[in-house]
Amino acid sequence: MAQPSTIYRAGIQLSDIDRNLYETLQITVARHPSETAERLVARLLAYALFHEDDLEFTKGICAGDEPDLWVKGPDGRVTLWIEVGLPDPERLVKASRHAGRVILLACGSSRWRWEEQHLAKLAGISNLTVLGLDQGFLEQVVARLQRSIVWSLTITEGSLYLDVGGETLETLPVHLA
């Protein structure tokens, strides 16, 4: 019998000083049995980092032709396509032809190898942004992960300050492309 997805409820107090955006985000997200906790945390961070009206989670792992998050315009076209992890570069190339903007939040234990092999191929795509997220930071957040998530996230001058249970974790996503 297949394992069911695990449901997480997240409340994120977002203070994005760089974008002058202050929101309280209430999210319910499912973690597929094959998804790592690091990837779940990265998806939640991507939701907060790139938050805008109409941003939503897709079926993700269950639907291979969809990104992790997206914004669709009134005509059904994808205006923002967000991937998390280390996808095949051809997937990003294809997404860049069909979406107004494409963002990759690159993370994973083999990120440096992925960058060496694929980053140069992606450098010429004008509507693609690639940000690298520190694996150590993700591991610290995962160590504090609970089914009911309460975060306070402040973004200022590109740095992330994440308060989890009274402890502040800090990281600076690296702009890779």
C-alpha cells in the first residue's frame, strides 16, 4: 500500500524589506513520500522569497510537467515558473520558452557539481534567475521542522533571517545566473 503524503501547516510572518512587502502567509503544503525534508523546506522558502499575488504550489513531484510553484495570468499562461532543487537544464530551457520569468532555487548536497556541469549552458537565458541556497542552512531548518510550522522571515539586502522557535538562522542566497 502506498504511503500517503504528510501535511504541513505553515504560518510565515514575512518582512521583505528589499521589496517593501509585509505579509502573514498561511500555507498548507503536502510532502510526497519521496520528497526530502530539505526539499520541502526549500519549497516553503521559495514561496516566501518570491511571494506575490496568485503564487501557488503545483502538484510538484506528482506532475512532471509542472514546476514547484507558479503564477498564471488571466489567460492561463505561466508568468512565473519556480523550480527548487537541481533539475535537468533542458527543463529550465523549455520553461524559459513558455514562461515570462523562470527562477531556480538551486539546493542539494551535489549543488556544486550541478553548477560545474550545467550553469554555463544556462547563462544565456535572459528570463532565468538562478539562486543558490546553502545546504547547511537547509539542514539547520530541517532539524527544527515540525508539522505545524511557525516562521518569521526577514529579507534585507539579500540576506535571509529566519526565526524558528526563538532561534534566528541566517543565510545569503548566492546569485548564480
